[in-house]
Amino acid sequence: MTPGPPHGTPPVDFLDTATGDARRIDFVECPPPPLSAGEQREVDRHWAGITAANPAAFDGPIVAVLGLDRTAPGGTSVRWTRMTYRHRALRALRPASAVPGSVYVTVLQPTEEGLVLGRGSYTTAAPGRWSLPGGGAEPPPPGRPLDLAALRRHAAVELAEEVGLAVPESELRLWGLTRGARFGSLGFHFLAPPVPAARVRRCHAGLVASETERGLVPELDTLAFAAPGAEPCDASPEPYADYLPRLLARYRATPDAGV
């Protein structure tokens, strides 16, 4: 599979995690932005429509980013707040610059056939969309910090829940940090050690069988592999995450990518 430039979607930018402004990342929790009464009604109305179409939709807690601040040389402060999925409706109500972005994690899982990609099932927030294994970051429990260690743990959990592949969090390293051009969403992308593609297929098949037996729907209904050395193209009509084409291109150009 070789997805190309996002169809009508602004690209993402990479922040340098080795030598640039994202070399050291701090997280600062802030109060959520206030909503007018009219905005709250529209947010609730939008969410009612989502749950009517997909009863499995869950208004779970998410980490939303309010902005980035440059601190000392090589440092970046991430201002974040606690919100829930329904508040993504603000994207249709406010200018993009006034909408909190998402904080999410992904795992780059190399195999001899390429990086693992998954297609979201009909129960997910983005049905039919191809992406790396991962998902929106959840706020830590009260009294515990949001930091890179927490995001790394979450990435390991997402890989296990979506692919069935257990990788110790200590073996994941931060490979890249992206920022969306429209809402400023932050993606923390972690690189896992290479594993055989056959193991990935076997783990996912076992996960699908187990969840189906329990009456559940797997988050990723199909897996694919982004072949090493393949050039992205824009021929595929299927949707995919906005970060995916540029991330794949950068990964393939990285000498120590891990394949």
C-alpha cells in the first residue's frame, strides 16, 4: 500500500526532536477553553447525531493541545487541557486557530514487508481510514503527570489493543513529532523494534478471533504494509490519516529507520 498526498487535507510539519525546538518537551496543564451557551448546544446536538449513527461511539476523555511555547534553547512547552471527543465538533463552529487540537500517539512497527498500517473499522471515529496503529492520548489520572513516558505507555497499549502485538514500552523510542497545519494537533510517533510480518498477521488474526467471539468489533478490520522503498502516490481513493504520506516519505529517507 502506498498512500499519497492527503486529498484536500493540509500537511503536517515535523518538529525536530533531536537538535531543534522539541529536543526537550514539557507539558503544562491548563483549564479548558470556555464555551458559549450556543456552542455547547451545538456540540451536544452534533454528538447526539454521532451516537444515533454509531451507538458504539464513546465520549471518552482526550488530551487537547492549546498551543506550543518555546522555552530555553532546544525546549518546547506543550499547553494542554482535558476535553472529551464530543468537543471535536468545535472544528465546525470556530476558526481553525481557535479550536484545540488533538494529542495522539502512533507506533511505527517495521517488518520485512514494510511498516504496519491498519484500516479503522466502522465502530471507530474514522471508519475506513488507514493509519499507523495508535490513537488519541488520554489524560492521566489526577495527581499523575502527562509526559513522554505516559505517551510511550499509551502507544504500547494501542499497539496491543489494535494489532495484538505486545511490545515492552521500554523498547519504543520517540522517532518523530508532527504538528497539523489546520488545528495544531500533535502526533507523537514511536518506533518499535522490527518483527516478522508473519507474527504481525498471526497476532492480529488472534485478536480479531478473540474479540469476535466476545461479540466485539476489532478497531482495525484490515492490516496492510507500507513497502520499503515504495514511492507514495495519489492513486488510492481510500482515506488515510493526514500525517501518513509525509511520515512514510520521511521514514523511507531515514538511514536508521529500522527496516
